[in-house]
Amino acid sequence: MSGNGAAEIVEKALREGRRTLSEHESKQVLARYGIPVTRERLVERRQDVPKAAGEIGYPLVMKGCSAGIAHKTERGLIHVDLRNAGEAVEAYDAILAGMNGEPGGVLVQEMVRGRRELVMGMTRDPQFGPCVMFGLGGIFTEILHDVCFRRAPLERGDALSMMGEIRGRGILDAARGMEAADRDRLADMLVRVGRIGLDLDAVAEIDLNPVILAGKNPVVVDALVILDVPRRKL
């Protein structure tokens, strides 16, 4: 996977003295590893909103996007189900006002529909190195703590085993008109998350929450990558 441009995104942030990537940067890193993310455009000028919205297609979601803003919902920086250019421009103005001068822009993003939310991630353990996490996502992550971990690198079999370890594993099955989740695709994503941790020493944590099942297909809707100075460079 080396040479895919992900390292350059991380190195640029470190040169700027940052310890987090913006949501857009985080998803760029994921996309370079073949992890499915939302279609989106980063907009920095009001006049560019209608064009970006038209390219993504309605209905859409708009979010404040800055490396300095981790909790967008609490600050009112997420507007959903926008259905025309007028609503999109109004959302842009409201988001920009709510960002209070934070550097960045506004993400114009496809609205992914699905009733099942998962979480994936990576944390760098001092003893074991990169460890991959999988479990129930959305609000259930903090309420139920239904997650499991595996040390990277993962093989496909390891990733598939993780899906059977969470208490809520039935969420991946077909039920109430919903298709069974594409477990092979989920396994690929987990393997690739672990690969990011192995390839990029400066990536300390990855938080992908939620990963929404759009039908059977998982899509990363929100992402946060936290950085640290690699020890080998100290």
C-alpha cells in the first residue's frame, strides 16, 4: 500500500503542528487504502455550494470540517436531509457561523441511509502495537461498549472471527427486510484499518463511527485520525 499518498497527508499535518486530521483528510487516508467512504466535496466559498451539492446529489448532509473540531453534533455543525440549493446555502451560512473562525471548510456529503451502525478503529497499544477494534456503532458505542480487539496485522479469518465476538453480532444478519451485511467487505475494511496502523507510524488512533450499512454494504460516514510523533523520529 506504500506510495498511495496517505503518508503525505499525515506528514503535511505534522509539519503544520497538528495532532488530528480533519474528517475530510481522514477519509482521504482511508480511501487510499480502499476503505469505502462517503462521496463528498470540501467547500470553502459560499458560491461553490450549489455546484458541489449538484455533483453529490440530493438529499445531502453538510458538516463543518476542521481539524480543530472533534464534536460537530454538539456545536450544531451537522445539517442533514438537505433537499435543494437554497437549503444547502442556508446550511453553509449556519455552519460557518458556528465554526467561529476555525480554519477549514464545509463538507458537502452524500446522505447514506441505513438503520444499522457499526464502529471500527485502531489504537496503538504500547506493548502490542496497532490493535484493530470492531463493534456496535453510533450511540450504542458508548452505551453498550460492545466491541472487540485484535492485534494487527489481521488476516481475513481474524476479521471474520471478530464479527462473531460481539454480543450484538445478530445485527449483521438478515432481519426485518434488511439484507445480511457483506461480511467479506467488512473483513477487508478491518484488515485495511490494521494495515494503516502498520504502515503509518504517526497514526496513533483511528475512529470510524458510524460505519453505516447501506443495505448490505458498509460505508464510513464519519472518521477521525489522531496523530503522534513516531518514536523512531524522536
